[in-house]
Amino acid sequence: MADLERYSLPLAGESSIGSRTPLAEVAAGSTARPEGAYIHVPFCRHKCHYCDFYSFVDTQDRQEAFVARLEDELEHATDLGATVGSRLVTVFIGGGTPTLLRPPLLARMLAAVRRCLPLAPDADLEWTVEANPETVDAEIAAVLAAGGVNRVSLGAQSFDPQSLRALERDHRIESVAAALGHLREAGITNLNLDLIFGIPGSTLESWRGDLEAALALEPEHLSAYGLTYEPNTPLATKEARGEIEAVEEDLEASMYEDACNRLAAAGFERYEISNWARPGRACLHNLLYWRNRSWLAFGPSASGHLDGLRFKVVPRLGEWLDSKDPWPLSEWERLDEHGAFGEELMLGLRLTEGVDTAWLEDRLARCDAGGERRRALESALADGRLEQIGTRLRLTQRGTLLANTLLADLV
Ligand code: SF4
């Protein structure tokens, strides 16, 4: 969905890619205790031109088969036995556009999640569904609330008509407020809005307008990502042909700094490079990703992690529907200690809380034989991209603007 909160890592194992193995077999011997579950619904009303998520235009004819197949996959989760012995404290249903499912099918999917997965009691559970504003009416909101959903993430992206056109978004500006109204009326009050900055044709003024419009709707959480030109998307093709022009880097940096300042003034805490929340409203599911915890994954193209084992469900709907394997994977990989450390460091530094210096020293001593990561960290400390506050090492505000290069070096 429009929501960019999802996180996935490229899986790079060689010998482990290409064949099929039930997840129960892959996870054999794992002592992981997953704390969350991600479920991917690949249907959308329209394909936005910047989007490289696994999603395609829904023709309504495969929704029922999708839900039936997902029920099988969820039921198979019990085969993981001790692995799912723990209670899940987060569920995140993303896509695609989960709220595009017809109401009875959406209700059936939510019921299957509750029936098959070992969920924590409602009071301890964060259950998020992503939504395109245009798909949320009173009926859908009621189905979500009745099914146990208590958080919704809406892809607003911009409140500027020209920017929405540049992104080829398929929703009206006024539908964001209408969707929030329906959700609140149904009792769902933990709400996120996604925004994108650096859209071709946008200006600092139009971005400030987006921030003000979003704040006026009083969400509990805001995500703001710079537009990326993902390979093989129509947006990237248009840029390559010179039909659109990316905004200048300096302007994009000013937009990000503006977001930091304005959202802080409005009482939001930035807890990750691109995510802000009212106190106590950080997205617990995304924190699982950044803290390198374990989560299950269901639905075509969904990626999961079990204590160092990363896996991905086959990213093709037809193959996933037809597979005889109850939980068909396309890729899985167990990182070695060096790789796992790089990943954990990269993820941890995305968070405002940063990483613990004693943990870092211990891991550097064990895994950084060539001293490369130590040198990258020391250089970033020296030039002000990183700072040490007490026992935590974290990005400075300048460092967040340059985070991609530094984090890539550390991986
Ligand atoms: S709504 Fe647009 S951005 Fe979101 S998954 Fe669908 S095509 Fe991608």
C-alpha cells in the first residue's frame, strides 16, 4: 500500500535460494520467538507510478481464492510448533490495499488471523491495516474494528493536487479526512498518515502545506519519506526520459529539516529517520523490524525473520495460489555473524535511540576483523554524522540526511 512503513531486506544467500522448502523445515531448530506477523494483500485499485511493492490492479476475481489460500497458510503456522509458542504482540496487514477486499472477505481474513495465530490479549496487541483513503467507508471501518484492528495507516502522500498527479495517485484529497472520520467513528483511534516529500514540481511551500494539512487532521503518527525512483517503475522511466525532473538534493534536505522542526513543534517525537509519533504511539510492529526481532510472514512476497533466518514467501500470486506447499517460500537465508552484525547495526542506527556502545564494542571486536566498520564509525563521529550520548551511539540530524551512504557502508 501507500504505506512505506514496511521493511524488507534483499535476501542474498546463494545455495539457499531457488528451491522450495516448507517454512517449518527451514525453521527447524530455531529458538526464535516471533513477536509479530506481517500479512501481504497484493491488490490495488490502480498502480501508482512510483510503487515497486508487489501489487497489481485488482480485477475482483481472485479475492476469494486469495483469502482461502491465506487461511491455509495461516493454519499451517501451527506446524511451527514451539516457534510460535510465544504470543504475538503485533499484526500488520499491508500490501497492496487490504481494504480493497470485499467486506465479507476482509472479515473472513481478520477472523482467520485471530483463529490461527497466537495473539496477545487485545489490550496488549497492536493490529495495523494499511488503507488507501478512497477504500475506507463506514462499512469497511466497522469490519476492521469488529475484527480487532486497532490501528490504520492511510496513504495520504500529499494534499497538493499537482503532487498527487505527479505520483499518479488514485485518491481524492478530501477522502483522507473522510476515511479518518469513518475510522474514528468505528472506534479506531490510532491512526497514521504517510507523506512523501521531494515530489517533482513540489516546492518548500507546497511541502509545508502538506505538513499543515496532515497536522490539521490530528493523526497519532506520521511517516514522511523522500520520493525514491525505484528501478523499473513508470516514474523512473519518466525521469530517465527527461519527462519529469527530480527535485534538487538541497531542496529535499530542506524539506526533511522542515518536517523535523514542524513536527517537533507540534508535539511529535521522531523515533526513526522517517517516522514521528505522539508520545507512546510509535509503531510497535515497525520497531520489531528496526530492533531486529522475529516476525512471521504470510501472503505472496511477504518477508519474515526468525532469529537470523530471513525468508520470503513466493512473490507471484498465481504460483502462491497453486502451490502444493502450504507455506511456499522463494528465498531464505541465515546470515553469518558478520552479516547479522552489519544488519543489526544498520537497523539500530535508523532509530533515534541509536545503539548501545558496549554492545557495539563487543560486536566490533568479534566481527570487524579488517577494522572497516570501526573506521566508518570513527569517521562519521569525527565529521558530525554520529554522536555519542551517554552509552548510546546515534545519528545526528545532519547524519540522518546522509544516512543512506553511512548505513550502506556499515552493512
Ligand atoms: S496504493 Fe499505490 S503505492 Fe500503495 S501498494 Fe498500491 S500501487 Fe503501491
